[in-house]
Amino acid sequence: MKTPNPQDSGEDMDVRVVHGAIWREFAEPIEIWRRAPWYLRHSYVMMLIGALVYLLIQVYDWKEYEEDPLRRLERDIELQQKKENPAP
């Protein structure tokens, strides 16, 4: 580190010190959550839960897991016939 010149106004041009001082001025990411009003935080959480439930319901097809393989085969045959012969 350089020895300060008495004519300087207390400024230090050491890059590490300046860089550290700049980073200390920024708030930590958690502060964004803490400073948000309670109604925004609750609405964000509710939107996230709603989106997860929506995606899980859309992805999970209950018909794929029928207990009886014969019923599943019949259903697949019916779907195949509907595709081949669409109703007018």
C-alpha cells in the first residue's frame, strides 16, 4: 500500500480498498425481500404456490396409472379409433 502524501485529501487509490468500499455500499440481496411490504411478500408467495400447483396438475396425468392393464388397453384402443374415425 502506498504511503499517503500529506498533500492528498485522504484519498487512497489502492484498487482493493476502493473496490471494497464500493461493494460495502450495496445492500445485500436479502434486503430486497426485507424492505418489501408485507402484502407484496405474501402475494409473491401465493403466486409461487399457485404456479407450482398448476404445473404439477398439468404434468401429472392420472389416467396413466390405472390399476387394471386391461382397462388401460381398452382406453388406448378407443382413443386410437377416435383418431382414425373422427365423428362428423
